[in-house]
Amino acid sequence: MVNISPFVHLVLIAFCLVPVNSLPDIIRIGGLFHNGDIDQELAFRYAVEKINLDKTILPRSKLSAQIERVSSDEDSFHASKRVCHLLRQGVSSIFGPSSNSISRHVQSICDTMEIPHLEMRWDYRIRRENCLVNLYPHPSVLSRALYDIVEFWGWKHFTIIYESNDSLLRLQELLKAQRRTEYPTTIRQLPDTNDYRPLLKQIKNSGVAHIVLACSTEKIYNVLKQSQQIGMMSDYHSYLITSLDLQTIDLDEFKYSGTNITAFRLVDPDNYNVRKTVAEWSQLELRSDKKPNERAFQRNDTVIKSETALIYDAVHLFAKALHDLDTSQQIDIQPLSCDGQDTWPHGYSLINYMKIVEMKGLTNLIKFDNQGFRTDFLLDIIELSANGIRKVGDWNSTQGVNFTRSFKEQQQDMVDNLKNKTLVVTALLSDPYVMRKDSAAKLTGNNQFEGYAIDLIREISMILGFNFTFRLVPDGRYGSINKLTGEWDGMVRELLEQRADLAIGDLTITYEREQVVDFTMPFMNLGISVLYRKPVKQPPNLFSFLSPLSLDVWIYMATAYLGVSVLLFILARFTPYEWSNSQHPEKSDTQFTLMNCMWFAIGSLMQQGCDFLPKAVSTRMVAGMWWFFTLIMISSYTANLAAFLTVERMDSPIESAEDLAKQTKIKYGVLNGGSTASFFRNSNFSTYQRMWSFMESSKPSVFAQSNTEGVERTTKGKGSYAFLMESTSIEYVIERNCELTQIGGMLDSKGYGIAMRQNSPYRTMMNSAVLKLQEEGRLHILKTRWWKEKRGGGSCRDDTSKSSSTANELGLANVGGVFVVLMGGMGVACVIAVCEFVWKSRKVATEERVIQMQCY
């Protein structure tokens, strides 16, 4: 038995309590970088230095960076030799390179030697090799992020510009989704040359304003610059960049263009840890022996590329996984030979530990799924503004797109962008919307026009702070589509071909137009109605006093008069109470002879009295009923006579559009190529279909080339032509042309709106301005000004108000028939008096002759 002194015993106990560190003091890690990847190499070195200073990770070991540089055009054989050189130095992992072709050979060697291979580049391969860990987001996830934001914006038509076939792999989800929609997506590839203008001009001429740009970061600036040169960097264009390094590009030239340039960002330069880390990198770079022109950080900012931040995170991921593996098993790191059969036995274990580690890095949360793909990461949504790149939202795999900018902030940005801009407004001459001023001097520019639309756009410009220039549409048409060629004309075409920003006037909001352009809310509501010549005033009838009662009623009254007279005569002869001496019938007599009965009936009808009245109950019953009848009839006649004698009667052959459809004598038409023509052409209502067929088949043509022409044809037609047009235009015409009037009500309901290019950023602001003018009553004031005051307005309103406020005077023509009846009655009375005189004279003469003969 060996005796051990107490001191030696304590030393042995202390030695046993100290854990044995299985990791070597120096752990070598290899890095493969291209000659131009100075910033990545610097990040790799700084990450190693940072870990060595951190005593919580690998406290008894230090990392040593073993760097090999490869050229971008170097073949895979030389790259493989450099990898084998690193393995002979005893590296425990290899980081990089960023080249796609070289990386595959590096991965093959790492798989064979079971050495962990960490990548920080975009890799389109779906399957991960056994010894590979890639911190870059998977292409399918990035593609889903692009699809989510396109769907959030509601893009229907857009063009994809890609650089290579690999670039299209970033857009898999977007391409799959577009196959399921009715809207086609255009895909165009960038040419190999540096001149992209011919391609961009073709895209511009197609009218597409939304671009998805999938190219390398180095080419983004040239594409945007050449897009600006051909006019594709305006308020109407939007660019979605697939690169995650848009913040590293100098975009100062495009800040004030108004173009929506959006991209995703993996690294937030405003993050405190990022700013602090990059600042320390800069200090490390200054301490290095590089020349100033070789330094990666020449500006005092925190803008770094995604791959640079990822290599920093990759080194920390490796160190944490190695630290966790060290606590569970003994690790031995030995040099390996590419020609030998030995492999590193801890490689797979270390890979598995890296896949289960969760940590916060410069690229936020670093976490992997069971397939080794990075998951649950966060992408910032960035946008170019007048103040530079800014964050407007974020995206993650669980919640999708989340814009943090409020609606009020978005609106304020749009208003600020619109201020002091000059918009081109297209219109056509149409009273009272756009008219030329009456001036002896020659006017130019906006000063030569006036009207409702001019005042309206001026009011809106004062609210939103923009300037405008008016241009008349060359073909003088509103805008309709040619069914054969599919091309639009008029003001709509001016918008589609980007020659105008706004179109204003009596432009109706229709379904067809809404498919290709955007409209504001209606600033005026209206409908289709009929413009026709006023009916001719009928001359008064000489016997107009007979008009209150129809001919049938007059006949019935005459029949009732005769019937009552005969009935009264019969009853008076039948009842004994109407005889003067009922006791001596042979000497009795009655006053109700047939002539007296007729006189009694006519006296009652004329509201006059009579010198004899009925005595019997039966005759009194007949007289009472007759008086009641005459009371009602005479009262009705008197009331209706007043209306017939004082109200002017108009004889109009039509009262509505249905009346037009039922006849063929009066021709009717619409504006050729206008929304009214589209209404009748596309209507499913049988009446309107019949009217459209009649208009199409009429010879000569009943279609007008302008509203003015239609009004002239209606005026000169003398009732043989009617023009169907918007009710507001009819109101304007009949305020000035007293020969015309509106017939019937409105056939439909629609509105006028301000048209603009599709997906225009001005639409919401314009709507707000129109709504404000409506609430303040300015729209009503403008309409009153141009409909009832300016340019001869109200000339017909005075006659209408005068006729409606006072009754018409009765002339001789209205009551002449009464005089005729009076004169006729007196003449007949004179003739009867002569006849009576002659008859009586002959009778007296005959009686005297008889008496004389009797005397003889």
C-alpha cells in the first residue's frame, strides 16, 4: 500500500474535478473566397475574432481562419486542389465559395470526407446534400414571398424580366399561380449586351406598367437607368426587384421619379447589432494592411450585402454547434487527405447540431427545418422614396405580407409626390364641359379653353397641388373599342398609349372602359333620355266650350233630358194630383204638357227657375232626381271648363322611348361610338334591341358624329328626328334652345368620371378631391354656373316660370263658340218669330174669311 501525502491527495482531487477538454486549442476553419469578395473575407475574419473574444463559446479553444482565394473563372480542378490543401491543414469545416460551378465540386469533396460545408449563396437545388448547410433562404420560399406581395397589390398584368434560367427559378410560385388566372404574364429575357433599351421599348409599347426584375444585383442599376431614359420610370410604373441587396445600390437618381421600386431585404442596416458589428468591421479593416482602394467599406454607413452578413452568421452557427457537440462527445480533429480513405467521424454529428441550433444573427432568426432548409426567417419589405430606401413592411412564412405603413402615410406620400407635377389632361370640345373662349386675341395653352371640366380640374388641382396642361384628343372621340382589331380610340387610347395622365369631360363610366382604364367616383350622375322638338301648340277650337265633356256624355245628357221630359209628362197625366179640378174631370186640365215638361227640364238644367212646379210625390221625385243630376253635371262641367280654357294644349306624337320604338315615322339616333350607342348595342331588353336594329338599318344614317350635330338634326327635323343622349347634355340644350325639350324619363343610370391610366397612384387622391368638392357644394355651384348662367343659360327658363306662375288669358278664339251659339240662337228665334207671325196672320185671315162667308 502506497502512502500519499495530504498535499498530493488534494492535487489529485483538484485535477479530477477539472473537466477534460477534448477540443484542440486551435480549431481551423477554411474559407474559399473569390478575389473580389473582400467584404466577405473581412466578415469571415471578424466573425472568427469575435468568437475568440467571447468566452461563452468555445472557452478553451480558438478558431483560426484558413483562407484560400479562387478566381471566378478558375476551373474546378484547381478549386479542388485548394480544398484538399485546406483539408491537409486539418480544417473542421469549409465556408464558401459563392460561385455555383465551383461550389458543386467543393460540396462533392466535403461529402466524401464528411466535412461540414457551409454556404451563403442562392442555391436552386431542391435537395440538400448530407454535409451541406445553406443559410440563404430557399428559392421556393423567396418565390412564395414574391407571389404574396404581387397578390397583395392585386397585379393582373405584369412583365417578368429575367437574366438567366436560374433567375426564373426564383419565380416558380409566381409562374405557377399565373397559369391559373385569365390574365397573361409576359416573360422577357435580358440580352447578353449591355444595351437593354430595345427590349424595354417593346415592353413600354405593350402598355404594361408592372415589372418583376429578376437579375443580378450588379445589373439592376443599368436596367433602371435605361428604363428611365426611355420613359419607363414614371408614377405609373412599379418595379419588384427579386434581389435581396437592393439597399447596396445607389438609387439617388430615381428618388424623385415617383416610381414604386420595391424589394425584399434580409439585413436591416438600421438594426443596432448590425450597425455595431459593421462599425467594428470598419475598424478591423482600417487596422489591416489593405490599400485604401481595396477596402470594402469606403462609406460611413451600415449597408452590407446579404451574403456578407450570412457568412458572419454562419461562423457563429458553426461555433455554437461545435460547442454543443463538445459537451456530448469527445471530438478529435485531424488532417485529412483527399487521396486517403479516412473521413472525419464527427462531421454528420456536427451537421445535425447545426440544423437544430436556433440563434439570432445579423439576418435575424436562424433556424432550419427537418430537411435542412432555413425557415421562420423574416424579410423586410423596402421601398424607394424621396428620402432613400425605407422599410414599409415585412414578410414571414406564416403570416405573409404585412405592411406597417398606415393608409394615411401612404396617402401623404402620394400627395407629396404629386405636388408641383404637371399632368397632361386630354379632352374634347363638348358644351359646356370644354369650350373655346370667345376672344378677339389669340389664346394659347390652357387659357384658350373654358367650361365645366376646366373649372373642375382646376378645383382639384388647387386641392392636390399639381399643375395641368390641356390637350384636345386628335380624333375627337370619347373612346370605344374596335371589335375586329381590339384597339381603342379617343381619349381612352390617349391614356393607354401614355400620352395623357387624365381624361375629363362628359366621359361615361362603362364596364368596357373600366377594364382598361381607371375612373374616379362619379362627379355627375345622369341617364339616357330623348331630345325632341317641342310639340306644336294647337290653335283654340271655336267650340272649345264643349271640350270638358266627351261626345258620348253630351249624347247621354241629351237623351236623359228627353227621357226625363217625356217621363214627367206621362206621370203628370197619370197622377190625379196634377190636375187642376179632380172632382170634375171633364173640366180639369194640367200644366204639364209635353212642351211645358221640356221647358221645365231645360230650365232646371240651366240652373233657372220655372213658373210652375210639380205637386204630386211621383213628379216631385222625378224633378228632385233631375235637379241632383244637373247639379253634379253642371258643377263638373264648370270645373273642367276652367282648366280647358286656361291650360295650353300640346299635341306630341311621342311621350317616351317606348313610343319611339313602336313607330317608324320619326327617325331617331345616337352619338356614333359613344356610351349611349354601347348601351343600346349591348342591351338585353327587347325594346332597346329593336331600337338598335332600327337605328342600324336606317338609311341615311341616323348616327351623329357629335352631340352638336345631333341637336342640329333634331332642331331642323321639325319633329321627324329625335336624338338620344345623356340627360345632363339635354338639360344644357333645352336651357338655350326653346324649341327643344326632354321626352320621358331616363332609360338607365350612370355617371361621368375622370379617367386615368390603370392602377394610377392618383386615383385615391382624385376620389378624395371629388368627394370634398361634392360635400362643399362646389359641384352644384359649377353646374349652375355653366348650365343656367354662362353662354346664354336660362333664356328658356323665364318663359317657363312665367307661364307656370300665371293663368293664360282667354281670348276670343277660346270663347268664340259661345258667341256663335248666342248669335245662332237669336237668329233662330227671329226666324221662328217670323214664322209664327206668318202662321198666325194666315190663320187670322182664314178665320175672318170664314166669318164673312157665314154672314152672307
